[in-house]
Amino acid sequence: MSESTFSVNFPTELPVKHTADVIVIGGGPGGIGAAVSAARGGADVLLVEHYGFLGGMATAGEVNPFMPNHHDGKSLDTGIFTEWLDRMGTYGGRLGDSRVFDPGAARLAAEDLCVEAGVRLLYHHRVAHVETADKKITGIVLHSKSGLTAAKAKQYIDSTGDGDLAALAGCEFKFGSEDTGFAQPMTMCFKLKLSEKARPADVTNGDLFQNMMKDQYDLIQEVYKKAQADGRIECPRENVLMFRGVDRDVVHFNTTRVIKHDATNGDSLSEAEVLARKQIRQLVKVLSEEVPAFKDCQLYSIAPQIGIRESRRIMGRDFVTTQDYMDGRTYADGIARVTYPIDIHNPNGTGTVLLHFPKEAWMEVPFGCLLPKDIDNLGIGARCISVDHAVHSAVRVMPPVVSLGQAIGTAAAMAVKAGKDICQVQGAAVKEELIKQGRNLVPFDPEKQTTATYTDEQRAQIAEVCEKRAGRFSA
């Protein structure tokens, strides 16, 4: 034994504490969609979550608001996502009929949907090991305050976001940009509560954010950039990104940026948390001292964990490329529709790429992108599906991720009912079932397998993104 290693004696046998038809690992947006849909489909479902609450990036990451994913003025994520959003409103946790929400209400609403569907919840547990044989998961090892225990199911769903279950099962994956190997940067969200003392004398009532932030937006950006140049703010993001909170005097910041860190590496993830909070301290100090709107402001909240945009992408039985996305490809087994733009925060530093569809276009995610090619009884219900780096930047946002979860959960229940593995379920049949559930999907038209038409200028932009694989940015 060298000084750099340490011998351990782990148990060779563990008690099987939990069994189910379907085990979902991860209770974020995708896990909520997967667990609820599988349970509604008649399966006995166990949802395993390492926090003591559900919601993932919506709650632990406090990412806000939900990004738009619409076509012809209608949400493309009708179904469990819209149920979740509507349920938040019953707790007063939603700003009108917008997609601005309160993380606490999101926790309660997600748990409501799961409990009402019959999902069994197992909090404070994390998958630590996976046993496989003949391209199947035969059991998993969970770690909690109780130590190590085993769990077994007929079908498994990885909704960890980082693809932890799939990676532990030996599935092939890609990581980050094809060009640089770095994933999109991490962001720790936080909120500031504005002070009534900072209200201008000529503004007597109403929404503090609307009345004050718009008037001082340019000043905020100017102060921020000067502080960057002076070294007082070490965040490499190009601007201050702000949204209104549910409360009229709360400002939500999606501004910190930690680059070149790996969310699947424990040391790197830990360091990212420290760097992000250092940026928060700097931002709060500069804004409160130099922008009148933030005079006497108070910290309202800091996300319990840093927000993660990208890490592993599990290679599946289908794969969507940037060109497929920008052509607006449709599929007979298209189980989700997406219009959210390619949205890449520079993995290397400053800059953000936004590349939108033409007005009438959309693309679809084929069912095969949710099926790891290496394991037959495993599906992906999270952002880590089988697409390239640029496409991932569009499908990763939370509303379509819930839809991906709903699709794979539906397929898992169909597999259990038929006595098959999840990879043996026909994607076209899953799509038909999702349409019956009210998902905003359209029947496949073999005469119209692309939906996008472009100007020459737009095609030049697309060609540039495809050539660069969305990996090179100016520093």
C-alpha cells in the first residue's frame, strides 16, 4: 500500500431495504416528471433524492424564472410541468400567471404531485454504486445516515442531471464542449431585498423593481463593468442578469459565473461553491455602495447549492446534432418539442451565444436520446440526454426537462406493464400516450421532417456555430 492509497473493507453483502417497479434517482424537474408519470401509469415508484426536498435546480439552485418554451403562443410543456407551476400558485408562490416562482412553494407543489400520484419518497439518500450484468442494472447501493443499503427495481431512471446513475453503470458519456472539453459555467443564484429608503421621492407606490431597476439598469451595468476592470468584481460574466422575484421588492440575480470547473468532481464542485460566494460578496458590496436603488438592500436568499448547467451527456440509441436542431428536425418518436434557443454561456469566460429559431419552427427530441445504448433497463429523465453541446444548451432548461422526465416515466410504466425493458418500448407508442396525457405534441408528418426556413444571414450564423461546435468564444 502506497502513501497515496488507503485500504478499506466494504461489506460484500448489504440488506435490500427498498424494492420497486421503477426507481428514479434524483428529484429535480426531470425526476418529478418521471416519478409522477410512472406512478400514474400504474407502476410502484420509489423516488430517491439526496436533499430533504424536491425541485433540483428550481429549489436547491433557486434558478428563476422558468424559461419560455412556446410555439404559437402555447407552452410546449403542457402536462406535469404546467401542473407543477399551477400548484405553486395555490401556495401564493407564483407571480400572477408568469413563470416567476418562489422556491419554497416549488418544493411543496412538487411533493404534492408525487404524493398524490402514489410515489414513495426517499430523501437524504444518494446512489453510491451500481451492479450490472448482461446490459442490465441488477441493483444499486445507496448511501445515507444509515450507511450503505441496497435497492432493486425492474426499471431505473437517471434524473440526477449529471448522469450519476448511468455513469456508475458504465454508460458511455460525453462531457462539455466538443472544442474545449469544458462544460458551461456554473452560477450561484441569489436575491436582494430592496429598501424602501431607496425609493425616489417622485415614486410613491407600486413595484420597486419596475420603478427603480429599469431607470437604473444602465448605471448598474456601468458600475459592474468598472468594478470588473478595477478587479473589485472577479465574475467573468459580461453583464448583470436580473429578474424580479415574486415579491415586488426582491431582485433575483443569475449573474455569478464559475468557469472551467467540473460538477462531477467533488473537489472541483466544492471549490466552485467558494468562488461563487466570493463573487456574491463582491457584487453585493459594489451594488449597495454605488447604485442608489440598492442602498440599504438586504440579502434575501442565497441558493443552497451552485447552479449547474451542464456536465455529462449520456450517449444513447439516438443522437441529436446542432444541425438537426437548427433544421427543426421532427421524428416519429419525438417525445418533446423545443423552441428555446441555443443558449451557451461561455465555458471559458466572457460571452453568451443566443441563436433563435425562426418564428414558426421547432425541433423534437426523439425517444432514443433518452435510452442509454449500454444498459437496457435504464432511461434518462434529466438534462443529460444524448445530444451535442449546443443542443444541450437548449434542452437543458427546466420546462422541457420536466417533459423529458414525463416521457421516460411513461415509458417505464409501459415497460413494467408489458414485462419488457424500457429500451424495448416503442417510442412512437410513448408519443401517442403522451398526447393522450395532454402533452403539446403533434403527430409525425413524413412529408415535413424539418420545420425551419432561414435567411442567408441566419444560415451563415448557423454554419459558424456548427463549425465552432459552440466552444470558442472571445475571452
